[in-house]
Amino acid sequence: MEILERIEDQISATGLPLFGITLAAVPCPDTPVILTLHWHAFIKERCAESEQAEPVSYTPVPSSALQVNERWRDLLAVDRAAMEAAWELGAWDVSRAERPGCLRPGAPSGEALECLQAFGAFPFGVNGNQVVVADAPDADELVQLAAARGYLLWIFRPVSGGIWADYADDATLSATGRRRPPCPHTPIPPACDRSRRTVYRFGVPLSAGAQPDF
């Protein structure tokens, strides 16, 4: 899956730094996955249409939710794609959450909101501003599937193209905040039978004395 390529295309197109990246999928083969890029940038609101005018407020740039339509037969293919993207972009780790469907009896009401957020379908704005700009025509159907069948959510914070370069205490990174492919870690098959969190750790502290392999 071309997750890394889609991320790099968006970074190149916007020129904005990333705070984090999420990838959401339902456990049903050949369904689209939703890639959401969370930007660390602000839109300056001015009283006058002039660059010299002082900003009166700052509005966060909305996250970008993109639908990826590549075919896949096994969730491990999505797992590998997320790991490869996170590895090459210098993320410290990847967290994979397995979440049950929120339509089950007794499910907390907050799970429905988390499901919508995962698939870029944030139901309301904040202070009148958009939280997510989505290019995901099948998001509603995916949310319905996720609510019934559960879903998986991958989360990572890139150093390359992100805001974390000044805080990266990681001996595995090159000077550009990247790592050379392929990712050496082996995916752990998800069970999709209950709420579960799996963390793939990539980073090694500089204080550990590891020698980076660039």
C-alpha cells in the first residue's frame, strides 16, 4: 500500500509540518482505509487584508483525511504499510489500537465519537471552525461497518516532515530525521476480538550508545 507516498505528497503539496498521523481500517478485506494527517500550523486572521496588519486570532489548520482505495486481503498488509511509513519518516514508534464496534450493548457513548474521528467524520467543529477536511467519499459506510464490526487505528508521529526533529533523542535517525527501508520489525497479527493496544517501538535513545545504520 502506498501510505508513505500519500503522506509525502501531502507534505510536499501543503508545505506544512505534521504533528501526527493516523490510519484507520475495518477488518473487512478490500475496504478503503482512511489516512488522516494532523497539521501543526495556524491560519492568521486579520482585520485588514494586508500582510502588515497584526493578526487578531490564530485558527488551527484542519486535519486532512484521505481515502486510500488500494486492495488488500490481510490486515497485516495494512499493518506493514503503516510500519514502513512510520519507520522511514523517523517515528519513535507506532501504536496500533484494536477497537470493538460501538453498537454493542453497554458500549460507552464516547466510543461512537472516537469511531467518527478515526475515519475523518468529525461531527462538529470547534469554535465554528472545521476540524477535519475530508476527501473520503466512503467514510459514512466505513463508520457504519466499524460501529458494527470494530476497527483498527494506527498512530505515529513523524520526525521527517513533522515538528519533532528538535526533540528526537533517537540514535537510529539520519541527519534528515529518516531511516533507510525496509522496516526490520515483524508485524503481530491482530485478533480483533476485544480492545487491545500493540506498540511497535523503533527508536533507540542516543544515550544507549547505539550506532545508527544509515
